[in-house]
Amino acid sequence: MARLTYGLLQSLDGYVSGVEGGPELPMPGDTLNAYFSQQLRQVTGSLYGRRMYEIMRYWDKDEAEQDPAGREFAMAWRAKPKWVVSRTLKSVGPNATLVSEDMAGFVRRLKAEHEGEIEVAGPELAASLSALGLIDEYHLYVRAVVLGGGKPFFAGPVPPLRFVAAEELGEDCVKLVYAPA
């Protein structure tokens, strides 16, 4: 049975993006890019909400401004299956499956039919899955910056959590792992 993990880069004060015109999270450098590319190669696939999927579609094609680390991440992203939860999208890109009905049933079947780790990306989707008790671990990648507002990592009530592990990743980033208590 697969495990669902929800993880995103976030600020010290718990935001995954800042308010318009305010400070933003620093872009990952070589160390974090290499870490996230390696992590992506190890997962079974990714489960996205519409907004996060539309952001990640950037990696569907090679862009002139992508450095070697960006191209490496793009190759890893394209190779993995993606499941996109949306009621508004009519189609999705390569190696992606649209989930528009019975999200809870679909995710339960997905977990039962696969092994390894399926990553969840997107605060609103994660909040829905958390409320259903479907997220097995929360991976908080905390950067040393305070945004003061914006989109929070936890878009819904914070579930009771227990600490599992911590790892320093470099670039002023620490990975904190929590499981539902």
C-alpha cells in the first residue's frame, strides 16, 4: 500500500507563498534542486490540485532559462505519473490523469493499488485529504525567511501531529517530518 505525503517549501511563519508585492520564498539553489530531483525520482507519482498542477506544467517542456539542475528536475517530473484533482479542467498533459469525480474513493484506490510514496502538492487538496484522514506524513521544508502572510501550508485545521524526524538540507532549509497523531 502506498503512503501519501504532503510537502512544500515554506517560510518560518508557515506560508508557502507570500502576499502580492511582499517578500517571497527564495528560489532553491543547486543543493535543494538536486535534493528535490532525487526525491522526485524516488516517488511513485504525484497527486495535484488544479492550481499546483498548472504551476508545475512549466516542467512539461524545456525552457531556454532552465539551467542543468532545472532540466534534471524537468526530466524527473515528466517521467512520473501525475493524478490531477479538478472539477474545472477538461484535460491534462502528458503522463497525467484527470480526477474529476469521487476524489476520496479515487485516492483510497490509488493508495491500495500502488506501493511506495505518492506525494501530494497543493494546500487546498492537502486540506481535503487531511480531513479525510488520507495523508500519512507531512514534510515541512522550512526556509529561513518570514513572509508575514500569504498562502499557508495548512489550508485547513492543523491535524494533531507527532514528530517523526528532522534533516538539515542546506541553503537554510530544514525538513521536518510529522505523522498524524
